Amino acid sequence: MYIAKEKRKTNIAEYILYMWQIEDLIRAHDMDLEKINNGLVDHYSGSEEQIEEIRQWYRGLTDSMMLEGIKEKGHLQFLVVLMDDLNNFHFRLIDSSTQSEYQQLYMASVRDISELRKKMGDKEQITDVEVCLTALYGLLLMRLKNREVSEDTEKVFNRFSELMSELSRLYKLYDEGELEI
């Protein structure tokens, strides 16, 4: 919870990826609060009040996942909305006359984004941001499973990472009122 709060303030893309990981951890514990408490919450250190706050945070997320019907797959609605906001911001940056650096990063990735979107089932409704984040989350999972990543794939993921990093940096500036688009 505390990590999520910090990531939400500092890097929106990392926050979304972190929350996807939390969703998967909740699923891995069968959406069972006792298992979540034993497997996740009990490993935190802190005051009783902080531990209870974390327990309630996991309970709220678990309840929301059940209510939203995403027990097996999918993302919490607030994360979907956040990704949509981030994607809208992404397109505003692409259309901006003052964001040439971001536009160059995007142009370096646009072909790979399109190719990956096709591999994801040619779902046109999948946004650029979701494609990049899904790829980066996939890379995280591959690394956790000690799977080999080809050099070409690593290069693509590095471009996606640079793009999402810059998008997050600009989003933070915009969110803090330090950037106008």
C-alpha cells in the first residue's frame, strides 16, 4: 500500500504495473483474505496500525476485484480509467508542438506497438499505452520465471520502457501544474 502510494505520486506507469502485480498476487492467493493475510500482509513490518491499514487495503482491493468480476483476469476499473487518461495524455503529447522529444520516442516505438497489438489478437481497442505496459509486465513475469529474452525483444522492451518513463515524467509535471499541453 505504501509502495503503491509512492509510485502513484512519482511514476504513473510503474504504479499501474505494480497494481497489476498486486492483482495477480491476490489471484494467486485465491482471493482468500486469510491466505492473503498469511501470505502477504504478515510479511510486512510496521506498527499494528500500519499492518491493519495494509490488511484493509488488500481487503478493499479483493472486494473490488470480486465485485467487478475480475477473479481470473482483467484489471480494476480505476486502473482501466487511469490507463485511458494516460493514453489520452499520450495523444495530446503526440499532437503537441512542444513535445518533439516525446514524439521521437513514440516514433521509434510505433511499429513495435502495432506489431505487438496484432499479436495480442489484433484488438484495435487496445491503446498504445496498454500495449506498452502489457509488454513491460510480460517482461517482468519472464524475468521472475528466469526465462530468456532475446536481444531483439530486449531492445523493443527498452524502447517501450523509455517511452513509458518519459510519459510518466511528463504526466507528473502536468499533474503538478508544471506543464501545459
